[in-house]
Amino acid sequence: MINFSGKLRLASFVAGLFFFIIFLVLYSLYVPPTKFPSGEVFEIKKGEPLKEISGDLYRDGIIRSPSLFNVVVAFFYGEKSVKAGVYYFKEPFSLMEMAGRLTDTSSSADLLPVTIREGETLNKIGAIFEKWRIFSAVDFLRLTGFSAVGDWQNKPTITKNLEQQFILLSDKPEHATLEGYLFPDTYFFPPSISPIDAIKVMLHNFDQKISLETREEMVRRGKGVFEVIILASILEKEAFDGEDGRIISGILWKRLEIGMPLQADATIVYVLDKNTPLTLDDLEFDSPYNTYKYAGLPSGPISNPGLDAINSAVYPQDSSYWYYLHDKQGKAHYAETFEEHKLNKAKYLY
């Protein structure tokens, strides 16, 4: 038999243990981790299971308990409510705050979902940030450099330190802007983020998306990142699906090898900022982006390409074709000779 004093000690122990567990739970829920990675980025992939997300959050020091995070999200928001995207956290958040910010129901109140589509230009990206009232387009473009619309001689004011921070910028010429390097994705930014921090997040995402295998293939082919991104940016505008991208990539690389002009309409559309069909006068416009007038690659990328376009540039498909065009429905038609190409023009464009 346990006497009264023994029962009292047991009750005190149980009560103490209960309150200690409550304290640990509340501490885990409402106190941010001491080593919260402020200023870093965290990516949630589309369709990623909640258990994997919580495991990655715990691994990166963003939450204290993956199990507790799973329970909170499932109970309050629903297991599939976490929103895919690239998140930037300027300040530490508690587990409860993090659960709210990563779900469909409340994240937009604290983090702004900024979507950069494949093929957007720097000027367009700057306008997107300005539309969200995060910062002005001019403040953004002073750092990145302006898109080559009307002025292809401008230089970015981005610091050398930033270029040394990201290895994929290592072969970017000093005169070149950051066109092509800001990876298209959905980003979740706090309203107070600075232009330089937003740029770093997008560069970091770009760096993470280019796999080691892809980098090794560039080296094997003797291609630098800068020239690959230029070609990928053209493919983003000239090819409408993955298979066409690889075939057109093969055609354009072949043209470059023999000094044949690329004759890519998209490069002239870029520098003239046109949304109407090109004229014969447009094809004579004097610019290093005019790939009808000058052989070789244009002086820089013409858009910020997505992963499919980059992979098409790195893994071109060999073919006997030298020419291509798209009909009014966007379907690609290829030709081995200029005579065949002229027939395709007559058949599909007029």
C-alpha cells in the first residue's frame, strides 16, 4: 500500500511531468528555433508529402518538431494545404507561424506570392515587384541592369561580391546584365524584402536548379554557362514544347559552329520590344541582338529561361535539319535545305 505521503509525491511527480510536457509543447509551438536560418530560402516542391516537408523543415533548423508540425497543419489547415513555392524568411518564425505561412489559408497575408513565368525579362520582373508594391522597378533594375530594350550598353550595378557568391555567374561578362539568371518560379517574399535580397533568392534558386549532371554536360560539350543561358533564353521564345526545344537547339548550335546567322526572330522582338509581326525594316535594325544581321550569339540572354529550355540547350538533339518555322497554330515544321524551307513558308505562313 502506498501511504498518503507517497501518493502525494506521485501526484506531484505526475503533475510536474504533465506541466513539463505542456511547457515543451508550447515552447515548440510558439518559440522560434535558436538557430533559425534567417535570410535563407526554403523550397516546397509541387505534390511533396507533408511528412517530407516537415522533415526538411526540421533538417534546416526551421521548426523544432516535425511530428508536431504535421499535427498542427493537418488539424488546423488540412494535410494538403501547404503551398508549393520558394520561401524567403527574413526573420525567425515559430512553428505555429510557420504552419500558417506555408498554407493556402493565411500565407498570402504575411508573404506575397510573386510568380515569375518562364521567359520573362528583367524589365517585366521589375514591373511585377512594383505591382506588388514591394519595391520600385527602377531600384531593382539599377542592380540587375535593364533589359536591352532601346539600350543594350547599360551595365548592372550588382556587386562583384555577389558574382563571387554564385558560381554560375563566374563566366558572365562584366557588361552583361542579370538577364537569364533570375530563375522563373513562384516565390513567397515578405513585403519588406530589399531588391538585393530578392535577387539573391532568385540566383540561389537558379543555382539549386542546375544539377551537377547538367553542369558536367556543359563542361563535356565545352560550353560555358553564359552561352548556354543565351541559347536557352532564345529557345524559351522560339520553341513551344520540350521535343521541339531539343531539335531547334541542335539546329542553332549547328549554325553557330559554321558561322551561319541564327536568324531567330525572338532576339529582334526583344530589343525592339515589339508585340506585332516583324517587318523587313526590323530585320535591318542595327543591334548586337539582331541575329539576322550578325552571326553568332546575341550579346546576352533575351529572357529568363525555365529548366526545360536550359536542358534543351544543354542536351540538343542531332538531326539533318537546318531550318525551322512555326505555323499559325504554333506547330513546328523543319527543313533540311533552304528550298524546302521556302516551300514550308509558302505552305504554312501565307
